[in-house]
Amino acid sequence: MKAVLSSEWVKLRSVTSTFHTIGAAAAMVVLGIAWTVYVAALADERGMLRAAAPEEGFLPLVQMSLAVLGVLTITSEHATGMIRTSLVTVPRRSTLFLAKAGIVALATLVTAMSVLLLTYVTSRLIAGERHLGFNESAFTDDLPMLLASGLSVTALALVGLGLGAAMRSTAGALVSVVSLLFVLPGVINYLPPPWNTRIAALLLPNLVPQIASERMSSRLGDGYLPPWAALAVLFAYPLITLTIGYYALKRKDA
């Protein structure tokens, strides 16, 4: 298994798309700096204001960027035919798929937490003593949200891997990820209450604040899930999609 993991790691870092997706995720730091400079200037004029934390406001950028990484980890091999070579080298498809999932999880978690922490630190340093809302809480209070955000990025990357394995199509898997992250939450809002809030509590974008014991949003009100249940639902997304992807890889020819 160690050799398979090493092989998957070499494959992941040898393609340019990996660095492109990580670079897109790292753009959060630049956007966070720009946002903090902007709201700091407004605060200098007005005295104080409440602004969204950049690591929360730009989180979808990191989620989507690294979800693309998860998708391309498997669909690029199908597109080039490399998957046949991989299966000849590692005949046990379960071992191959588990190694891919492990490398994707590790790479995206480290990347996400690095980007989130760097954005957090730089924005607070720029904010200084200004009252911007997001810089008035202690790091220990913000840590659950940061950890939950990092886990959500990893979960979405694994969802992308599972969907990519199931569909064998980069476009199809990416459309599905976009639907989970952006389209479904908007559609659910049109359901009659209380079903809109109950279903919204189970959707990926709303799990992070519930894991951190915060409100889903001012519009939807308090989440229906306690932190442990929200965390379980978050883990369920990659578990289900990876299971579907594995069976698709196992049953179909490469």
C-alpha cells in the first residue's frame, strides 16, 4: 500500500492541473488581503463597521478549486488512458482507489488549512485595532470554524473524486459539484417552511457553521443539527460518493 500511495503522490504532483487548482485556492489569501484593506479604509472613515471574515466569505473559492483537483485526479486518467496502466500496475481496484482518496484527502486538507490560516493571520494583522467585526474574537473562538472549513474543503474534494470515478467525465462531475455547492441551496430556499430550513441544514454549504455551533445564516435561522450530527452529515457526502465511484470503477472496464 505504501508503494501505491507513493505512486499516487508522484502522479498528483507531476501534472500541471494540480498546481493550477492549488494556485486558484491560494488566491483566497490575495482576495482576503484586498478585502481587509478595503473594509479597513471604510472603518477609518466611519469609525467602525461589521464586515464578513475573508476566510468565510471566500471559502467557496477554495472549496471549488480543490473539488476540481479531486475530479481531475481520476477523470484525467480516464481521458488519457492512463487508468489502464494504473490498473495493470495495481490490479486490486480497491487498493488503487483507496490510495487516490487518501492522497487527495491529505493534499487538500493541508492546502485548505494552510490557505485558511494564512488568510486569517494576514487579515487580522492588516485589521489591527480597527473594529471590523470579524477581528474582535479570539483565535480559540474562531478555531472551530477554521477546522470545519478545512474539513468541508477536503470532503468536497473527495466528493469530486467519487463523482469523477462514477461519471468518468470531468464536465459531468464538475457540474454535479457546482450543483451541490451553489444550485441546490438556492433551489431549497423556495420550498415552503419549515422544509426549506430542514433540508437546507443538510446541504454542504450550511454544514460548516453548524459544526462550529453557529447560525446557518440570518435568513435561515438556527440550524437543526447539533455539531456532531452536522459533522456526520459532512462525512456522509464523501462516503456515499466514494462508494458509488468505487463500484463504478470496479464494475466497468477501464
